[in-house]
Amino acid sequence: MRKYPGSQPLATCRSSRVASPDLLNVARDNRPVDLGVYVHIPFCATRCDYCDFATWTDRGHLVADYVDACITDIEHQFSRDLRSATSVFFGGGTPSLLPATAISRILAAIPRARDAEVTVECNPDSVDQAKLSAYAHAGVRRLSFGVQSMRTHVLAALGRTHDPANVDRAVRWARAEGFDDVNLDLIYGTPGESRADWQATIAGALALRPSHVSAYALTVEPATPLGRRVHDGSALPPDDDDQAAKYEIVDDALSAAGYEWYEISNWSRPGRTCRHNELYWAQGEYVAIGCAAHGHAGGRRWWNVRTPERYIDAIGRGSSPVAGEEHLDATAAEAEQFGLALRTRRGAVPLRGCGDVVSELSAAGLLVPVADRVVLTRRGRLLASDVTARFLAATERHGSALALGRLEC
């Protein structure tokens, strides 16, 4: 599961090293219908300057063993669960760097519902039409292209290897192979990106007629090349006001083009929301496959060992690849559910004892009551973390033991 800026859930948790848990053998009675599978592909040709994900550029020799380990892990996981996956998401890393046969083999091992959403993240310069054709024949239904920007100097500042022409070709190839569900991932707030640059990126993205657009504010992680440039003063840090203005620009442009926001950083054509991401935001169940992948079931969350070597070794020995887990008590689960739901267009049911907070934040123009829920206004979306914290603080005053925590996913 990709870690998105500003989207860390709220949690009170205990972490521990686990030996070999029955990951899916949780609450078998009245279990949810939906089940997601996240497959982490940790390989990259180069590392982007802003990336702090679990990815490697020098592990290509491990690809075959890693794919075999993923398949073995899938077979083990699904031997204990009779459900079929309703969504599968290949993230990374760069899944499209793998041969199409590798994606096909992994996907073939996953029991899937007939209408399952299957997404592969792609770099625009790591696909060709033949690879996309193979994806389509393997059962991939949705592509997510890491575009980030349509301006070459902004792409260079991010350390990206593609150019706008790659994006145009990749999307045209996708259309030719029958993909009508295509997401474009964008980033705003890069050092050196003007508002005119951002408007040009949005216009370029809209010209490609994607079904879905994700737009995230750049966050600078210290242990990255970009983080070091910001630290030594050779690059300016993102400016909060500039990022807020750019969020409003993209929201205006996408709304005018017929896209609907359904989560703070996500817009789609009607009926084209990402089911897999909606599963995350609804605290649904999802299986973790691959190194550094996260899973969730029955109020329990776990994460796998971080490196591909350790993952391959664990699976090869018949051991669990799980590195740790956390359990949410009822209070913490309620807090996390509220924080995630509040980010969505449907909104969230207010936490207990927060009537005054609803009135206060409504008067401030940050949210609106809709039936039994509260929904963020656009201004509220810009201040979502503050709004959530305000509710949690009020709940704590009423005697609950809510606490802020951080989950990297």
C-alpha cells in the first residue's frame, strides 16, 4: 500500500515480532465480502529524488526468486480463506519494470471475483504496447501511470526518468489495448514548479482523458536526495500557501472537466473510483504480498520484512514473512475510522460528545453536516489533519483514550 502524504491513519497500537500468524483466519463469521490483495514490487531502474519507499535499484538478479516467493505466499494465504479477491493492486517500486509474464504468473495465482479490479502501477517509460497487451490478456483492468508532472524541468527536479512524450505514448498504447480505466498520478509543490507549470501539467493530463486523477502535495523526506538539497539550502522547501493554491487549482480544473472528488487527493469520472483504495479508507480487509507490504483484517494490521532478500528467505524456509503487527482497541479503531472516513466525499459520523465541535467547525466553514455525517468543505480538505485533531481532542476531554499514532504504508 502506497504511503500518501498526509494520509497516515490514526491509531493506538501495540507492535511485536510475530512468528507465523494465521493472517486471514480472523472473524470468519459474518466476514466482509470485499477482500483486497496488495502486491509490492520493490524493483526500480533508478530511485526518484523524493522517494523513501522500500525500493531497490540493484536487486534485478532477485526478480525470478521474488516472483516465485510471492506466488508461494499467495497460495499459502488463500489456502486459509475461501473468498476471492475483489481488488488486486501491484504497487512499488516499479511493477511495470518486471516482464509481463511475471505479473501474469502472480495474478494467475490469486483467486479473483469475476469483476475484480486489477491495477498495475506503471512508469511511462517502462512499458510498450506489447507489455500492455500482455497485461490485458492476463486480466489487468486498470493502469496507474506515475506522471507527476508534464514539465521537463519539474520532472528533472524530482529525479524522474520519463518525459511528457513518454506519457502521451503510454496512454495511447493503453487505449489501443482496450484499457478505459486509467489513472494519472500527479505531484504538486516541487521546488521550481510555478503555478503556470502546474496548470500546464493539469491541462496535459486532462488532454489524455484519464478516468481517474490522483494529485498529491510533495512531502520532503530527510533521507532522500531532495531532502538533502532542501537541508543544505540548494532547493527551497515546499511552501504551504503555494501548495494550498495548487490544490484549489487542480480541484477547480478537474471539477470543471466533469471529475468528482471522492477523497482529498483523488478525483474520478462517475463510476470510476478506485475500489482498492476505497477498501483502505473503509478499514476493509486486504492481504499483504511481498516485502514491506501491509495487510489488515479484523482490527489487526501487519507488515512484512522490508527487504526482498529477507522475504525470499522467509518464504523459502516456510516461515512467516511478517515482521510486526498491531492491534487496534475499539477506541483507537473508532478514531482511525473517523479520520479515514472524514477524508472522503461521504464524510464521517461525528465522534461521541463532539456536538460543539461540529457547530464550531461548521461556523468556520471547514465542514458541513449532511444527515448524520459531517463532510469537509474544500477549505476543510486543506486543513483535514487539524479538523481531525480537533475532534479527537474533544473526545479525549470526554474521557476516551484516543491517541495519535503513525502508520507508514
